[in-house]
Amino acid sequence: MRTPDARPARRAASALTALALFAGGGAVTVGLQLATAPSAAALDNGLNLTPQMGFNNWNSTYCGAQFNEAMIKGIADIFVSKGLKAAGYQYVNLDDCWAQPQRDASGNLVADPVRFPHGIKALADYVHGKGLKFGIYSSAGDHTCDVKGFPGGLGHEQQDADLWASWGVDYLKYDNCNNKGIDARTRYKAMGDALKKTGRSILYSICEWGSTGPWNWAQPVGNSWRTTGDISDNWQSMISIAQANQGLANYAKAGAFNDPDMLEVGNGGMTGTEYRTHFSLWAQMAAPLMIGTDLRTAEPETLEILTNTDVIAIDQDPLGKQGSVVSRENGLVVMSKPLADGSRSVTLTNEGSYDATISTTAQAVGIGGAESYKVKDLWSKKTSTGNGAISAVVPGHGTAMFRVTPSSPVSPPSGVTRLSDLPFTSAANFWGPVERDRSNGDHVAGDGGTITIRGAQFPNGLGVHAPSEIGFHLGGTCRNLVTDVGIDDDAYGNGSVVFQVFKDGVKAADSGPVTGQDPARRLTADLSGAQELKLVVTDGGDGTSWDHADWANVRVACGDGPAAGTYQVSDLNWSAAGNSWGPVERDMSNGDNQARDGSTITVGGATYAKGLGVNAFSEIVYYLGGACSSISTDVGIDAEAQGRGSVSFEIYADDTKVADSGRVTSASGVKHLTAALAGANELRLVVTDGGDGTNSDHADWAAPVLTC
């Protein structure tokens, strides 16, 4: 980021003259108040706006003698000669066993002279000479994971980070072994801070195995975080890891990704069909694509899978959204992933052993309403046009993958949708492109930082520079808009702007003048019946220099909530669900990590026929559309935890906490919660850890009842 006096002044001469059309007219519906910022903004190091792609030796070599300088150079050569670099792979990384078992007299890490006779810097220079990037491995403990006990980074964070930076390291995979029982957040933040202090851009891959729910704390610390234990080269391991990671879709975003571990494609333990499923699901989940096979001996089929550019494009889509499960029944799973151009990636996975027909629709995957749809099969490359029906006969352990593109803009799906997740029908910005989930920054796409208004950080939104205008298609289905607005802190307290919301050309909200000295303000607008929405930012009257404006956490509520009546919550469809151990279960306890493997919900000796079984950390979201008044529920630790576990149950109406159980243990028995929900667009049921880790945190929302 440039200092203030180095930044060129912006002249209004090249402003968007079309904005003058919106100077007046129409009744204004507006609400303004001081805004409270949500947490968990992504790590602001400018890296990994899409998931990392590269190679790591571990899955094919472990600590074998074949892991050496010649191998790593050979992989770099193949990246260039076999088209992997052209397909997007860029990191060539070392895993464990690259170092000697002891540090030198100065406490520095030393490369194994047998494996790497020319040292790590020379190897990094070779990789860089191919136009690629170089990565290394360590552990957030006093030793790494291998039984030989190579030195870890605990207590040597800055020393090691400085050394790696001097070698030209671009990527750190930081494991979790031999951690002395020190809190994970403390250990991983220490290395993250050390990497920042080096002044070198180093991608930070947190390999904590998901044991403390890193998706809840790792976003501002690292670029990605492991969500599971290690993968093995067999179907059961791969699909179990996919299932665990699928429940965490809400926690991924551009620059911050769930990591279900490295690819096994080509290592020989699965069939070609299973490897295509592996690659498809990792791309659909916006997961890092780190090749784990020795490419020097790879079969043509392996290279064909790894270089499928249509599938890679899904993984690398700039929207950065992880696909979520639309339906799961009898091992037949449909996932949908929003894409930046308004299309969807759809996977149809057959977890069973025999051929099965799997079907869904454009409506079901979130893009209903167009007259027709282009459907491209990303493996066969066949393209068809239809009415939105999506179907395939899928072999056992197979996955069909499609890119589904509507012929015209479609309305947002029912529920609360962030505008940074929707395609623009138009976008004009005075300085650089409109940024999704980042501030405007300088004039190059993706060069902004975390959206920050007077110190308050926001994990999502739109970063612009006045004058600016962004258009969206609503199709008459939306109720209202809510956003926090302000000038981003990267304007250093300078600038003044006005935020305006237009529905079908009529002004629906106006912030009035906002300066760089003002805290974030809450802006709301009634969108009832609107076909088109425009977000406009104009200069506040003192010229356009430093007018870095943020539409922070800007979202629309669309569609109707439940009809009047009383509902068992477990009978309703949620709009989103995240769970740290297997899927959220309906009308049974959480059980193990497979779907429908729980038992009758039992808390404090009482059994319940209805409810939701989860494991902390967990969040379930229901769309209410302002139609519901209250919720009541029993809560507690399920009997299957066998006296262990501690959690806290929290109920939110939109962003406001309306009920909190406090710390609940197995000994607490049943607690009862009630909460008012009047006017809320969303209900969020959240379970957090009680402070002793997430093991055995099998939590029940027992017989929750919603009144609408």
C-alpha cells in the first residue's frame, strides 16, 4: 500500500457521467445508525484470492530416499513441459524430512546435505527460474511429525521465518505435531506474525487437522486451514474427508479456504472414476489443489484429470465460494457452487457402488427463473441447452460435474444473500475495478485489503471508489437491503462520499455525507417489488481523491418466510448449515461423522422425537423473511457423549444475540431457551465450544419450535 503522499490525486474529469442521472427523484426510505462490525476478516497479505495450486511430495514419498533435490527439480520441469503451470499450478513444495535432525550452533535449521546437496536457497532459485513458487514445511511444535524428530518452529518462529524468507520461500505448510499442549491459536498466530515481519509475501497454510475448529479463528491468521486429519489413497478415506469438509461451506471465502488435505490423484489406490470424483469434489469445495503424486511417473490419465481446465476454473472462480450440499439421500449427493458470472457448478455424486440416476433442477441449485440454460459436462465436454433439468446416470463412486449458465439474469435465491456473492448486471468504478470482499485498494484487481471502517473490520462487502455504480437484477422477489457504509481506512481518514440505493431508478436510501473520520453507519432500504437494484456512490463535495467507499456486509433478503403457524424447526429446510463433525442431523443425535448415524436425542434422561443433533462448533441458518415471532427449545449435551463435553448454545435474530445458554456440560441436564424473533430475516442457531476443546461436544437442539 502506498503512503498517502505517494498516491496520485484523482480528478473528477474522468468520472462516470451517467451517475448524474440519479441526482434526484423519488421517495426515500432510509434508516441510519452506528454499525457494529462482524468478526473473522480474512488474512490481509494479498495472497490466495483463489485456492492455492501446486505440488507437495508427502503423499507419494513420505520420508523416502526418493524425496530429494533431483525430484523437486524434476517436478518443476514437468510443471512447465506437461502444461501444469499453464493450467494454474504454481507452488512446488517440500514436506517433512527436508532438514537435519538438529539445528546448528546459531539455532538455525539446516537442510539435509544428502537430500539437498546444494541447499534450499539454490533449489528455490531453480524453481523460481521456471516461473514457479517454492514452499517449505514445519510444525507448530518443538519437533515435526516424522518419528525421527526434526526440529519444529515452536519458540523459533521469527528466526525460522527470517531464514525461509532469505532462502526465497513463498509458502509455509505448518503442521500441529509435538505442540506441548499450547493453545493452537497462540502457536499459529506467532508464526503468522513472524511471516508478516519478514516483509516477504509467504502463503500461510495452517495444518491444524481441524481439531480446534480453525474455521472459527484462522481466517485472520492464515490463507487456508486443514479441516480434517490426513487423507489416505483409498475411497473411504477420501469420501469421508469430503463429507466432513462439505459441512463447512459457510466458512470459506476469497483469500481464506477450508483445506481437506492434498490430492491423492495418481497414487494408485483408487480407480480413475474415484480420482475424478476426488478432483471434482475438491474443485467444487474451493479446496487447495496440491498434487501429491510423483509426476515424473504419472500415467496419461492422471495428467488428464489434473489438467482439466474446466474443472480447475470452478476451483479458481474469483467469487471464492465453496459449494454446498443441496440434497443428500441414500448416498446420492447434489452440490451447488455459485460462480462470479452468475452460473453454477453442479456436482452429482454417487457414493454407492452401483450405477444410479441423479437429478436436480436449476431452481433447486439456486438459479431458477431463466427461460433456458446452457449445461456443459465438464468431463465429457458435451454441451446442451434445456429448461433447467440436470440429470445423469452416474457410476458407483463417480461424479458428474456441470457448469449451468442461465440465458438471462435470474433473481437471487430465497433467503439472505450477500451482494458480493451475486453477479453484477453493470459495474462502473472511478479507480480500478469494483472489489468483492475487499477494499478498493489501488487500481489492480484484488489489491485491496480487509474492508475496515474506523478500525472495525468486515469480512465481506463491496469496495469501490467514488463515483461508482453497481447494478443487480432482483426480479421483484426481494424485501429489503441492509448494509454498513463508510470510507475505508486505507484512505487514511481522508475523503467524503454519499451512498445511495436506487430501486428501478427511484432513490430508496441516502446516507448523506460520510467522511473518512466517521464510523460505519447502518443503511437500510425497502426493495419490495423492485426489478433492478443500483448501488451508487457519489463524491461528497471535496473532489474524488481518497474516496475509498465500502458497502460493508451488504445483503438483501428475498422471498417469503414461513406461513403463519407453529413449526418443528427440524421439519424446515435450513438455508445454510455448518458442523464440525459430520453433517447436522435431523431428529437424531450427531453420532459419528457419517450422515444418519446418530441415535434418539437424549438429554438428562429425557428423550425427544424431534430436534437437531450437532457438534460444536456448529451454525444452522433459517430464513424467516420477517414472518416469525419467537422460538423455544430445550438444549443440552447428548447422552452419547457419556458425561463428557461442554458447549454454549446461542440464538441470533439476524446479527443480534437474543438467547445464550451459558456454559452447558453433561451434568447440566436440560436447559430451556426462548427468544423473540419479530422482524428478523434470519434465525441462526449457534453452538460454540465450552472452553475445553470440541471432543465429545455432541449438542442437541431438542424439540425446537418456531412460531410465525
